[in-house]
Amino acid sequence: MRACDLTDQSTTPQIDAVGLRCPLPILRFKKRTQGLPSGTQIEFMTDDPSGRRDLQTLCKLTGHRIERIREEDAGVIRYRICLA
């Protein structure tokens, strides 16, 4: 498993799932991360109330790691995820 470099944010892919409801945020995450190499960092944004639980479950199943969770305005939660 590659380590994630949390210092280089300029090239971090972002997945915006704001406004989408379950299961669409997780489906978007899975589609956009398919084929990316292990160790890739992703910024994932959602305002889905079940998003945290769903993302934690997905990470548990796939081995991805949630590195950071930050609450932003209007109920949006931004996650930094390191892909397995």
C-alpha cells in the first residue's frame, strides 16, 4: 500500500456529489475513482445525510482510508480519502 502525501493539494482530484441523495454520491465516487492507482488522494464533497455512514462502509469494504473530514457551509462535508 502506498502512503498518501497530504501536502500536494493542487493535483488532488475532486468529486462533487453535493445535491445528490443516496445511493448516488457513493455511485459517483466509485465511478470516478475506478482505475485510479493506490495511494491516490481524493477530495469528496457531499451533503447527503447518510453520506458519512455510506462512505465509511465503502472504505471498510475497499480498504480506502478517510484521512480528513471537514464540515463546510450549507451542510456540505468534505472528505480527504486515500485510495487502497
